Amino acid sequence: MDRVRLFGLDFVTDTSIEELAETLVREGADAQQSWKVVVTPNVDHLIHYRDSTALRHVAESAHLVLPDGTPIVWASRLLGEPLTARLAGSDLFESWWEKTRAEMRPVLIIAASDELATRLAAEHSAAHFIVPKMFDAGDEAAVEALVGLVLADVCTRPTDAIVVGLSMSKTHALAQRLLDAPVPLGGAPLVLLLGASAEFHVGLQRRAPAWMQRAGLEWLYRLVSHPRRLARRYLVDDIAFGPMVWREWRTRRSRSSISR
């Protein structure tokens, strides 16, 4: 797949959600000789990557980096390296899940709640689930315990892919440990860091209307829906994306001047 390098990451471009889903189903059916992680950064992720070496390492080591944020696509055009489209993790899950169900592919879902696991299990009998107890991403013992559960599960039965449906910090903490773990004898499943995508799919959370997604206003819909939880993220922390774009533009302009 074609890539565009932005903010130190190689974003996938010139493809579609359907093509991505087909690729992941096909790759998942083949035994992987190394852990391959798929990440879907949005603006908030990029801010966290800037501030955390550990989180950034996961993205830099990823098999696929998808631009899950309209502002990232807009910024790519401003920077002269245009991405063709937003590739949202929630859209990817819908397409990938439909294909894995149709082919009865064995997959493991790390679900945020029993309710989510129950609803997904009703749709896909070949899926299996782990619902971890509440833990903090900084609790290394809890993360290691979850990694142990995951490795025990995938070492005892065929697994094409692992979907991690936890918060951003928890999904990346788990992925970091898996990247450092030995590959199971039967090969490593793909690791898809898709956050709340499965919750959107079953209706436990609601996505913004399509017109708001197209207009880059999905963040506003989420802010209005969860103001206490998300106000700081969208109104304070993510403002730093503007200076990040400016620095990226300055760096590219400086490199261009030197190469002339």
C-alpha cells in the first residue's frame, strides 16, 4: 500500500476501507512470523504520541497507520503531501467484522464490557472474548496479567486477529507488551487497535451523523455527548495540533530550501 509520511508516521493512502478490510482478513488467515499492529491515529493520538515515547513507539512500529481524523487529512493537503481520504477505525471494523463473520474466521476481542462481548458473540460464533477487570494503563502488573491472558488464549486455539477495544492508553500499553512478546508457535495474529469501534457497531455508543463526519465535526458531536469527560481533550489538549502542523510545515520548507 502507498504511504505518506506525516508527523513522523507513515500513513496509508490511495486505498479504501473495503480494500483494507479484505487485506486484513487475508493476512489474518496466514500465520504471521512477527506481531503486526494496526493503529488508527486521530488528532488526540498525535498529541499523545508527541508527549509519550512509549505510545509513539507503537505507532512507529505499526504494520499499518490509518488516518482516522479529518483534520489530519486537511493538514496533509496544507503540507503538500495529500492523503486521499480519512480511513476511520470504526468504518474499518464494520467492514472487517462483516467479512470475518461471513467466513467464520476465529478472532479474539478484548472487550471493554460484558455487554459488548455478549452482543458481539451473538453475531459471530467463531469469535472469543476477554473482558479485563478495570485497570489503569500505568499499572504494569495489570497490563502484564492481561498480556498473559491474551497469549494463553491465542496459544491454545487458532486466532486470525486480536481486536483491542479499550481506551487509547490501554490499547497501546497492551500492544507494546505484545510487540516485545515471543511469537506463538502457530504464528502471531494481527493486532487491531480499534478503540470504541465495536461499541459503535453494537449501539453502545452513537457516532456522529454522516454529515458531521464529512465536515470534520465528529469531535463536536462527541463533546456535546460527553462534555465532562471530553472537554479538556478537545478544548485544551488538542489545540496543540495547530502548532504541530506549523512546525511540520516549517520543517518541510527548511528541507526544501536546503535541497535546492
